[in-house]
Amino acid sequence: MAGRRILLVDDSSTMRRMISSLLKDEGHDVSTAVDGQDGLAKARELLPELILSDYEMPELDGPGLCSAIKQDKLLRGIPVLLLTTLGETQNKLTGLDAGADDYIQKPQNPGEIKELFARIRAALRIADLRNELAERNRLLEAAHQKLNFELELARKVQRALMPRPPKPRGVLRMAVSYTPANQLGGDVYDIYRLDNNRLGILVADVSGHGVNSAMLSGMVKTLAAPLTIAVLEPGELLAGLDVAGEQFFPEGYFCTGFYLIADEETGLLRYAGVGHPPGIIVGPNGSRTLQSNPGLLGVGMVDGTAGGSDRLQPGESLILYTDGLPDAMDPSDVLFGEERLVTILQAHHGSDPNAILDLVDKAVMGHTAPGRPSDDINIVVIQYPAQ
């Protein structure tokens, strides 16, 4: 082992000369201190790689020095070996409890000198491993902070890509909510103005969540945009999205989707869904659903998708959502479920759309407490206010 910086603390000048001479012969850079107080000051000044200290010293003894070293943030990683002529078990326990890394009899013959050097090498190896681990942890923490910074930046970008509801041009009112399970989510929604009084509204859910799903959700928005410009029927748009997505989705990834065209003046809805939870309409006369077709998008298997139509009446609200909402589980793995959702919506169907979102959000968070939903949750509420 190459020479290392060692601090020798001993109130005996004879022992300081003898041990420091032996250590220097081994190639070490040795500094000395005359007692514990001097040793503590020298340790802070020199930052040695190892400290050898006598047990019995005036002012501040070996255990006291050990304790002070281990309480100092800059020094606590330095191994401390206590040298003593005291062999009682209690003395050893006192030294080790004070933070000593080893407890060694002062060498009195060549064999004990060899043992001292072997103990020093062992202590330095352990210190090197500890320092290496600390450096790796530091680098890991720096990388973790950098990753968190980049994920937070990506989260802000993703949020910015989620449009606000447009200003109403008719009777319908709208609110949206997007809650990713992690910093980035795989759910996506988009709102397109098709003409003066019609809106195209897409809600999609990419499999999984996190960075991969977030990137694919952005791809879904990109692929859907030109299809909406063509003002395709909802089923045709989803079929086109399936074909386009097949070229970009990696193996094992897919998405579900629900698309509707809403007439802001009349409340007329034309819709279609693939693999997605049904839309739910609630109002003074009860509830009904806008059913979704089975299947998956992005795998090239949707040949054509049948759609349907409905019409929101005054006092009715429509909610579109991703499966993270009904699948949210409490600590006992009980799902939030569609029935619980319908009950809440039915009780508050006439509330402001943003108030409905808040009520649903509070109910989900209360259901999953003290945890939180494990999947992304995306909700769109469209309402025809009561006249």
C-alpha cells in the first residue's frame, strides 16, 4: 500500500518517536500531536487519512478524541485506531463505543509491529471502500438531481401541451383535469375547433406511465391533429389513428382512445371509442353511458370503428376519463370503481364543471389515502347547464 497521511497522537515523546519512525520506514507521511486537544486541532488542519491515538492522555484522552472526531462532519470518515497498554475488556468497550475503528496493544516486539501495520492496512482499505462508496453516492445523488430537474422540465412541457378548454361559443361548458401518477404521464387529451360551433375532443391512454408513455402520448397528439383537420367521423378518426400509430409504437405498447364531436349550440354528440372506458352522462333523469368498442389502438388491428350519437340536455353533464380513475385502489386493494363515480356525478350533476372535477378528485384521493393513485388520471367534463 502506498504511503498515506497518518496522524499519531501520544503524550509520550518516546512512543511518538518510535512509532512515527516505524511508520515513516513503511513510507507513510506522519504528523504527530502531543495530546488529545492537540490531536483534534491537527486533524482539522491536516485531514489525515488515518489517526493513531494513545488511550490514556491528559486534557482529552483517546476515547474523548474518538468521540470528537466522529461528531465532526469533516472528520467522521477518518479511521481512528486506539493504541494502549490497557487490556481490560471495559477499556476496549469504552474505546470502541466512542467510535474507534480498532483497538490495538502498543507494539513491543517485531511480531506486534507487523500486526500494527496489518491493522493499519486493513483500516485504510475499509476507509478507501467507504470513501469510494461515498463518492459513488455523491455522483448518484447528483445524477438523481439532474434527472429530477429534467423530468420536472419535461413535466412542464407536457403540461403546456395540454390545452385549456376553449372559450364557449354556445351552450356547452367544459373543464379538464390531468393528474399523472409520476412526473410524466401517458394519458393525453386534446381539443380541436372543427368549425364555428363544433369541437373535436380526444381522450387517450397510452399503456404504462413514465417517460416512454409520455413520449408516445405526445406522438398520439401529433398523429391525431391532421385527422381532426379532415373532420373525420369519430370512428374513422380512431381507425386512422390506429394505422398511423402502428408505425411509431414500439412492440408491447398500445393505447386506448375516445373521440367525440360536440355541437356547442345544440348539445349533439357524435362519438366512438376503442378499448376505452365509456363516457358517462348524468342529469336530473338519471345516467346513461356512451359505449366504447373493444380493441387497441396503435397495433394496426382496427379495421373500422362503429360510433354512436347522443344529445346533452339542459342540466346534464358528460364525463370522459381514463381507466386510472375507476382503477384507483385503497390500501385494501378495493377499486374506486365506476359505480362510486356515477354516484358522485349523479349527486352533483348540476354543479359547475370545475366543481365536479374537484369533487371527483377529492373522492379519489380520499379513497386511496394515505397513498395515491398508481396510474395517470385524465378527466374531461362537458356540461349543458340547466336553463
